[in-house]
Amino acid sequence: MKSQYFAGVDIGSTMTKVVVMNQTTLASVIGPTGPEHRKLANRVMEEALAKARLSFDEITYVVATGYGRINVPFADKQITEISCHARGVGHLLPEVRTVIDIGGQDSKGIKLKEGRAVDFVMNDKCAAGTGRFLEVTAEGLGVSLEEMGRLSLEAENRVEISSICTVFAAQEVVAKLSEGVALPDIIAGLHEAIAIRIYGMVRRLKIEREVALTGGGAKNIGLVKALEAKLGFPVLVPPEPLLTGAIGAALLGKDIVQEAAEKGETLVRSERRLTEASIFT
Amino acid sequence: MSEEKKPEERKKRRTATEAAAKIGPIQKANIQGVAQAREEGKKVAYTFICCCYDEIIRAMDIVPMWTETYAGICGAKRDAQRFLERAESENFSRSLCTYALCGLGFDAWREELGEMPPEAPWGGQVRPDMMLGSGQMLCDPRNKWYQAAQHYMPDVPIYDVGLPWPPYEDDYDYREVQDYYVKYIVKELKGLVKFLEKHTGKKMDWERLSELVDLTDKTWNLIWEAYELRRAVPTPMGTGDAMNTMVPMVFNMGTQEGYDYYKDLYDELKLKIANKEGVIPDEKYRLVWGGGLPSWFALSDFNYFNSKGAVFPVETTYRMIEAIYNFDMDLTKITDPLEHIAWRWVKFWTYWHDRARKRPGSHPDVERLIKYIEDYKIDGIVMHEAFSCRSWHVGLIWQLNQLKRVYRDIPSLILESDIVDISSYNEADTRARIDAFIDTLEAVKSR
């Protein structure tokens, strides 16, 4: 029987992620979604295919997810990021019951049962509590996002960031800097502020252990520690927390193909032609 | 948006029932009828819905200008922003109730011009002869809005009716204090009648008032019976339509037209059930709209739910009636019309108290949800947090948490936006949430 390959494409607000799988992950690529790149999910896909040494024709099924999923013309199906994150985390970390995903544009909590999302909460209204909060404030502090986590661990006297608005928080950190507050103390304060908001939101789900942290926020060790302090126990972080949505998308594609085969149904697939994402044209 | 600019109207939302489709013209006639009545020399009053004075003003031939509803109409027509911005420029905070802001912005503009603002929806909000506040424990603008409106209309008198009800406590029976509440409300209503007599120069026709009170009782029963028909599978009517069919419930109480409307609705729903005609042919998920006023500019979201196989056979919002015959007292024995109104009010707001007291940790609002979940075979709950309406929305999350604690876990979705302020709304995000919610419903159903 011919091998089957599945692709998951997760177009987030800042990063586009593609995973190609059969029984295991064959290739994964993370590329920027930013203004210049956002319509180029096809390029990220091409890169992933090249890494996996496959042609697009060989991909059995493609599932797109993320906020840009709707108009990925080469996807066979679009599935919400809630379902894809749930499937991805359920596969990678089966013991997880609650997922906290901190993306560039939103943050969400997902309750899992048997690897599927049964409840969720989402913040897509306010930048505070999302990766954007850290991006904006990092700019004000003149440090890179990557440095923030490490620097915050050096904090000795964490400051309190009182502004609940991202724009004003950015001003507040600049003011703290001019007062001579040490950079690590300010960054630790920022992590605390974002952790409070995310924890407050996810609590609505009745948090159950184990908890997994995904999305770009999970790569920030300072934020992870701040959230762990709020939760009162350690969280699990997948090996590549940016990829759980794309992995889940690919796995859901696999599920769809298997279910169709069991029922003897013919699957409708898009034309195997890699074109730019139409939502941005 | 500048004050001169007026947005294009959206195309009409598809309704499941003819009754809901008829509401547009009825609503328009209601609003335009106020201007007409004014020209005929009738007295016009600014009024709040669910106010206890429906029959009183009808009996005295006072024409109501329902101000919350007018703001809702501006919102539904996506033409509220210019009035909200006007209120903001008058120094009212944007975080106040956007019904009130829309109305105050409109009043400020109309009073400045000496005529209706340009292209005011459905002819505009007519300048009143009096303003009748209706303070409840529910909502503070119902006391303060008209006081603020007096800045622009200092010559227009206000009467503010206080309408309390016994708050829920799990360790005492509200019946111990209900008489005091009734006495208080009757006194308030007597004061209102006196105020109206003074400002209209007419005497109350008490016999007519009694007739209208009876008519309202009959209408409450009929609405309850019609809405209970929606338990059917497939349901013949959803919440999207109920946000239309609520209009006579709050606009036309104490009128024969209101009663006749619900008779038609009842008959239509019966027929649909007999023909097995549902909102959608293949119901997959039955949802309760578990609280929060809707975004009037986004009622088409209900159609979006329908497109995903979801229907709303029931809602807590704007179901402002119970069957009178289900109360724990025989209201027909209360022959004094003001006392009758007061008892109806107290019994409505305490209706779910007894059930709540039987379940530790519960609450009347939670019990109502539980009853609806069971009676209407509900799979999930959708709530809407409207940022500008704190009094109706502040406890929603708590209710949801309590429900899950004292009853059972059930998929839930919280939508976030506003009642009137469209700048708070993002269709793509809202629909992404709905999609994700449908996924969770499916996951729970297939377990």
C-alpha cells in the first residue's frame, strides 16, 4: 500500500508553521507571517516538502489552521486552532488536561478530554495577555524577545507593572528604566503582569493537571516560571511549542482520511498546486 | 465617523418565523406612531421596558417612546456610532451604558438643532412631555439616564419609579418580606398616577386600567405557552427570531395588538411543529442563550450558528414573563390593579427562588438555566458579555461556573462585544470562536 503523508499548516499572527507527517514528523518549518511574508505560506510549505523530500502531489491530505486558515487555497480542510492544538497536545503529551496557548495575537485555554477539546476560553480582545504585550514592551526596553526570558531570571526585586493597557505598560516600563530600575526586575514584572491575566482567564475552565504551555509564550522561560508560580505546580512544554497546532492539524488530516477509508467514502481534496494565501491578496 | 456620515444599512436578516419577519414593520410603526401621536396632541413619555407602568400609561393614553429600544434600533441599523460619539463629545464616558449614551447623544443633537438629527433612524426619538424612570436593582441607568437627559431638556419633568424585589438568600424565604415590597411598589405606582394626572390634566380611568392588567396577564400566559412550544425537536424558532418577537413583549404590553401578535406566533409555531418544520432541517446542537443582551448589529451571528447545525430553542434574555398560573398565588384574586401589578412584579423576580434553595450553592439564575437545559434538551450554553452593560452582564461568568459546579459540566461559549457600540465587534474573531465552540460540542457529543 502506498505511503500516506499529511501536512498541517498553522498560520498564526506572527509565525507560519508547517508540519509534514506520516507515522512520525518528517519535516517542520517555522517561518514568519509578518507583513512581507504573510501570503507566502506556500513557500513555507515548499520548504517543508523539500526537507521531507516529498512532492506536494504525494501529500494525502492538508489541513490548515490558525487565524489565516480560511483562505489557504491549497488546504483540503480548515479546522479551528482550538481543535488542532488539542489534537497536537493530546498526541505529544497524553497526560495533559489543560492547555494554555500564548500566541502573538491571542491567548487561549483549552480543556482536554481524551485528546479532544471539550471547553475553551480565549482572549482575542486585548493585547495584554498575549505575545503582543511582550513584543511592544521589549521594543521599549531595547531588548529582543528571545533575551527577555533569560534576563528575567536575574531579577532580584521584581517591580509591579500597574498598567493594564499594553500601550501604557510600554510607557510605564520606559519610566521605570529612567528611574534606574534594573532591567531584569522590569522584565520579571512584565512576565508577572501577563501571567496574572492569562491565569485569570484560564481559571474559568477549572484548571486540571497536567497543564501544557504552547505557543511562542512557552519559549519564554521567565513567563513559564511566572505562570508556574500562579498555578502552583510545574507545567509541561512540548519540545517545539510553536508546532502543536500544525502537528494537530496534520493528525486531524490523518484522522479524516482514516475515517473516510473506514466508511468507504471518497475524500474531496483541493488541487495539488501551491499558491499564495488569497486572504492577503 | 463624522456626524454627517450615515452608514449603509445591512441587508435584512433571514428569520425562521413569519412572526419575527413582521417585527420590522411593527417596530417602525411603533416609532413613527410616536411622532404622529405627538402631532395629534397626545402626551409622549420617555419610557423603559419592563417598567411596571405599561398598563398605567396605556390607560391614560400616554404614548411611550421606548428609549432603550430606540438605541437598539440605531445599533441594529448600524447607525449608532454618530450618537455615541456625540455623547462622548458631551463628556459622557464611553464605558457607560451604550443605550443611554446613544439616547443622550441623540437628545443633545436634537435639542441643539431644534429638530431631528439628519436621517435619524425611523424618524427619530421624539421630544417627550415627561420622562418616566424605572429604577430596578437590575440597572442603574434606569434611574440616572433621564436625569442626565434633563441637561438638554430642563423643562421636561421626571418621575422615577422604584421597583425593588426581594433579593435571593439561601437561608430565608422571601415570602417573609414580600408584603413590604408590594406595599412599597404600590406606593410608587400611586405616586406615578398622581404625577401623570398632574401633567396630562386627565384622571386615571381605573376600570380601564383593570381591563388592561387582565389583558397583560393573558398575554404573559400566551407568550409562555408559545415559547414553550419551542421545546419541539426540531425547534420551530430560535433566539435570533426571539430577539424580534420580544418586541411586543416590551413595547406593546397592555394592548390588544400585543396579545394578537402572540396568538399568531402560537398558531404559527403549532403549525410548524405539525409539519416538522424546524429553524434548520438537521439540528445537530441545541443551545441556550444563557444571558447577556445581544449585539443588535450582529444578529446574523445566529444565522451563522444555524449554518453550523446549531439552534437556540430557548434564551434567558428578554423572556420577561412567566405563566401567571404557575405562580404560587392566585393573582386573579388581587383585584386592585396597582396591587396586582406589584404582585406580578415580585412573583416574576422571585419565581426561581424556591428551586434554588433546594440545591446547595445554586442561585435562581442558575436554576433557570438548569431547567431550560433539561426541558429544551440543551447541549451547550452561549453567553454574551456586553462591555457597556455591567448590571446585566457582571454575574454571567459566575453563573456559568456555579452551574458547572452544582449541576454538570456543559460546553460554553462567551462572546464579547457590546449591545450598540459596533467598534467593539470583530466578525472574524467572533466566528472563529463560534467555529471552535462547534468543534467542542462535536467532541463532547461524540464521546
